[in-house]
Amino acid sequence: GVPELQLPILDPIHIELIDFKFYNLTTEFFDVDLSGFKSFRIKDSKVDKKRRTWDIKLALPTINAVGMYKMFGKIPPNLDLGVSTGEERFSADSVIVTAKLKLGPRGKNIQVTDLQLSLELGGINLELECLFPRNGACCPRKYLKSCNSVLTKTVLRFINRDGNNFVKEFQPEISAKIGVILKDYFNKAIASAESRYLIEYA
């Protein structure tokens, strides 16, 4: 963050809730802290003054997330997870963030009127504590506090191995949540810029 410009801290980004379905598995991540954005590198930046757009592509070496999860339903072939909840840890490498900004005037200055975000993630690693609880309780001395270590390893191996499809399901949710935060960030960052430098007038 930059206090002088009233820019908020981007690391970590706090997300209240991400919910999605993966096959027949309903997943909720909540109270999530996402870190890694402070290490971004700008890969590409293009302003189209006529169309009033600004496309930015960022590269992040890695992102990490910690929070809580709730998961219930089945994964192929027909493995029923019941209802599991606990702490979650997520990491991804070689992250590409593409932001498509629409610009408009605000007096003589500029503002972001819309921001669409997409994420491309490399290899992912997801850890979920307390999968397959017994009578509603975790088993602290077992693998990731699960009461069935074998099934837990099977489920996580399935998710991490099929990482691209897993990411595809939750990307719209996480992109929308981060997009709102980044739109506010960009608006504060360019608040003093004169619009004539970034957009054309008819």
C-alpha cells in the first residue's frame, strides 16, 4: 500500500467467500487471505485511447492462500465425502493475471468504469484439514487431521492432479472477488491522472 495515495495494501487480499461446484462436489472457501500480488511483474500494458480500454498482464511467481473450507458431495467414480470442514491451504505457481479495464472521464481526470479479470495458474497444491471427520470431530494425530488418511490422500491427489479443471470451476468466483478489489485499487492509483492522456474525446 501507499498511504500518501490512499492505496490499500494488496498483500494479503482478504476474500470472505468463494463457492463453486467441482463435478458433484460443492466447495466453499471462506475467510481466505490470498498473498503473492506484491511480487507481480508487468508482462504487458496496452492503452487504446479510442476504445477507452487498458489491458494489463501481470506475472506472479506464486500465490498462496490460507483460510477455511466446507466441502460436501461426491467425486468420481462415486466417492462420497459426506460433510467436511476445517483449515485449507492453497498454492499455485506461474500465475498470469490479465486485467481488462474500461476507462472513462471523471471531470478532467480518469476513472476505471469496469474491470474484467482472468487468472491462469500453473501447478496447484491444495491441502484440506479434517476431511472425513468421525462423528463430527477431526483426528488430530492422523494425516492432515483426517480420520481416513487413505481417502484424504486419494481426494487431494485427484483434485491436485486435475488442477486445471478444478481452477476452471472456481476462477470466475475468485476473479470477480479480486476484480472488485483491484478496480478500487486502480481508481485510487490513477485518480490524479488527466483523462486526455488515456482516452480520446469525440
